[in-house]
Amino acid sequence: MGHCYSLDLRVRVADFVEAGHSCRAAARHFGVSDSCAIKLMQRQRHSGSLAPARQGRPPGRGKLMACEAFLIQTVEAEPAITMPELAARLLDEHGIVAAPAMLSRFLCRRGFTYKKTPDGGGVRTRRRAG
């Protein structure tokens, strides 16, 4: 993912263009790409702001959110369930295809940890607060 230029640089480029220079001249002067200066001025015309837009996907959305309660109840009722087994149960009961790694990340974000047991298996438990 690309990085955002500082607001200070954005303001200086915009001021340079508003002083009568071209976008390409401003780009050469400040050491940014031509497209950066052009898109920056387009952004200012359309939104009135030079601030960068948010990057990344907003949290809290995804196909697993619809069955969050089911996943948590299943893991709490059966802590030794493996992620492939959980993925199969999710497919059977809700018709949602999910990779085991995706389920593991989802549960980790909800406070579950995976503890290995001496017999070679493992158990998912919730982290304690505090």
C-alpha cells in the first residue's frame, strides 16, 4: 500500500499551483510525481480538502460477521475443535465457505487463544481481561 504525503507538502504544492504554475511544474519543484500533483488538485476541486482519504478496509465488515455468535458459541462449547472442522460446520449450517486461517484470525480478534496440549492437540480459550 502506498504512503500518504504530509499535509504540509500537499498545501505547498496546492499553493504553488494556485500561484499560477502548472501541476507538472509544481511536481518537479517539490519532487513528487506529475500524477500526484494533478490528482491532488482534482481532490481539492472536488472535495475542497487536501487531506488524504482513509486507506484500507473499514473494520467490522465481512462474511463472518453474520455468523459471529455461531462461531463463538461453537468454540466455547467445543474448545478442541480444529479450524478445518469449524470451517466444515460453518459450510454445513450457514453455507459460508471460509478458510481455516481466516477463522483463526477471526477468533483471535475476538479474544480467543490457541493453547497446545501435551497429547498433541490443542484448545481454544478466551483471554482473560486485565
